[in-house]
Amino acid sequence: MIEQTLSIIKPDGAQRNLIGKIVSRFEEAGLRIAAMKKKQLSKQEAEGFYAVHKARPFYGELVQMMTGGPVVIIVLEGENAIARNRELMGATDPAKADKGTIRKDFAKSIGENTVHGSDSKENAATEISYFFSATELS
């Protein structure tokens, strides 16, 4: 099934010049870039995007990290794109991520884990529409 999913290269990945390496992994895995933009998130945008985590103890740190530099926001498209992207990313904790995943290879820590990816069709649709209008998707 062809799906779309959202991926974000977080500030730690963008600042370390990993954008091309990460995008190459998506493309090599057969995922197509349907839309992409580089953006500095405002505090309000980061708080809104991560509102689902508001009650969690790491929320403030997450918002601060996501506003600490530009991010690259990508809509990936392809066969089972959500599951494939999550496999490419690896576990949230890079110490527990499988060898060869983005987080194992590039993440600094559980907090600076380089990438975000949607975890369901519903969240993918919500997250994509948070950052992209329908006319921006190809």
C-alpha cells in the first residue's frame, strides 16, 4: 500500500551536516520525497507539534531541543512508508537501535536522536498537515 509519512531531521542532524546522508537512506530504501523544507521552528510550533507529550517530563527539553536550530521536514511516500521509515530510523534510544539504522549511526543520545517519524497513518496525516498544505505535496 502506498502511504505518506512525515520525517523530521532534527536540529542535531541538520547542524552536523547529515541531511544528505539521511535523505540518501530514504531514497535508497525506495521512499520518494513528496515534499521537503528547511525551517526554524518557533517555540509555539514545537509546542503544538509535540502537544501529545505535554504531560511527560521530557516535554520542555524536547521543545527546547527542537527550537535550537533549523530542522528539515520531509514527506516520504512509498509502499508501507510508515513502517519502512521507522525501520530506517531505529529505536528512539540509539544505544538500543539496530546496527545500520539512522539513530544507531548518527544519534548522540535519546534526546538528540537525529530524526522524528510518524508512528501511524492517523498521526502521519495529522503531522503532514501541520507543516504542509495540500498544494505543497507532489
